[in-house]
Amino acid sequence: MDPKDTKTGKGVFITVGTTAFDSLIEALLVPTIIAQLSELGYDEIRVQYGKGKYVYDAAFTPELKDMVNETGISIGGFEYEDSVKITEFIKDADLIISHAGSGTILDALRYQKAIIVVPNESLMDNHQAELAKEMSKQKYVIRGKLDKIATHIAQAQTYGFRHFPRTGSKTFVELLEDEIEKAEKDKIDPTPVNKNKATYHQRRYKDCDDWTDMGPEPCGRCFIL
């Protein structure tokens, strides 16, 4: 039977966000994964490859092209799109495989999509691993690893994902925003000159970036740590 005759019209959206995540593209655009996705009924793959266009292009080896022809699966890629278009891709897909970007996670949960989140471990001062870990604990996402992508894809087909309600409580959004805010603050190294002082503020501007005892209230030019 021609594989094109057995398709169910399911789609996969792969996204790396605005940073380079070449290893995620390399892990997914291989013949074994394409064959697996085809067997599971997926017939379209969209890849947002960000800064990794050369990696995306290089993935189309003769072996991959043969597998694409054999399965009839459609693969298309692009560098970036505006947030509205990305949301449309998420709405259209049945499976999301993503870096641990908060916007992608929120959209996937809002539209009740299966999502595999693979943190980009190469990023410095990166909160992605912590975010993915916490979301997976609550079964909102599958926390993925590059060397277990095939296992995660199989798991996603029957996984009992929790989803963010399309209407109602804002609790999840508020919690997620709190986690992101904490992660951003963790990127800053608070190293005060005198640790005996109770309160320290770091100024935002280059001309006053020393640690200074400002008392309990920050000035308008500073933020509290």
C-alpha cells in the first residue's frame, strides 16, 4: 500500500526559539525518527530552526531524502516568524517538540497539545532545565533528552498530559511568570562587598554598577536582589 494512502493528517511542529539549538534539529531530522513519525500517522513536519539553517540543510542526506520519499512525509523549515504565526503552527500541530521556551509551553497548553520539551543545556545561566523539570513533574509536558527522542515520541502518543484551561483560573500563568522571574534574578550574581549589611541593591546603569548600602527601599534607578 502506498504510505500516502494511510495518512491521518497529523502534524509535528519543531521549534528552537531565537537561540541556536542545532543538536535538537540533528536529533530529529534523521531517517529513524522520520520513519517512526510516519508509522504513528504523522505526515507533516514543520521546523523552526532559528540560527541553525545550515544544520537543517545538512540534515537532508541521501538517506533522509530516501526515507522522505518512501513515507511521503512532508518536511518544511523556516528561520523565524512572528508570534502570531508561531501560535498558528502550534494550533495546527498535534505534537510539539520544543526548546523550553515559556511562550511555546503556554501556547501548547492553551491549545491542549502534546508537547515534548528539550532544554538547551548549552546555554549559559539557563533556566530552561528548571522550567522543564517543574512542568514535567506536574505532567504538563514531557521533559525530553536528546538521546531519548524516539522514546519520548512514543510516550507522547498515550501520555496523560495536563492542560492549561482555555478559560478560567490564571493560576498557572501566574506561577509560570513567577518561575521565570526567579530564574532571571538567579542569573545575577549578588556579591556584596560587606555581607553584614542587611540590604543591597545593584544599580542598572554602567556609571553606577557598584554594590551600595541603600537602606530598605530601592531608588528608582535600581532593582532589589
